[in-house]
Amino acid sequence: MTDELWNLLLTSMTFSIFLMALIQKVKTLRFFKKKWHVWFLNLAFSFIMGIPFSMQFFHLDLNESIWVSVFGFIGAPSIYQALKKQNIINVKPKSATENNDYIEIPKKNEIKRSDLS
């Protein structure tokens, strides 16, 4: 999996959270009663808001922004989970691989939830 696709999926996941919250708020309005209304609203908002969102906050070009909108509409978290289940994604965060600013805890020092009682 390329770094470009990985970055697009991460950007889409961020946008999907925003999009989902917006759709849930708008869905409560009384004139959005049918499922196709919500589907069309999701499609429209994903492109109307996804392209400027990714261009403004992530400095992506138009083609990449369109892909972010498509992934946001489909649901980037579900795409990510599907790829992870198929072992296509085995990525460690860059901060963990580039810097040694993390602490490893030995198994014997792990606190289990059952030990807290």
C-alpha cells in the first residue's frame, strides 16, 4: 500500500468523523424523512465540504481532495478496517518508527483490568 493512499485514508477518516456528525445533526430536521434523502445529503456534503476541507487543512490538490471526498462518502473507517482485516495494512505510526520517544512496558509489569478490583 502506498504512502499516498495511506495519507488519503487517514485524511478521509478525519473528514468522515466531521461528516458523520454533520449528517446526524441535519438528519433530525423534519423534511429528511426518507433514506434516499439522507443518502443524497451525504453524497452532496461529502463533495461540497470534503474538497475544501482537504485542500485547506491538509494542502491536498484537487484530485486528492476528490478521493478524500469519495472515501469520506463510502466511509473511510470501514475501508481502513477491511484492509486491516485482510492484513494489507500493517503500518506503525511514523512517530514510533522514526523516534525512540516511546516506552516499552514488559509483559510482567502490565496491569490487567481484573487486577484493579
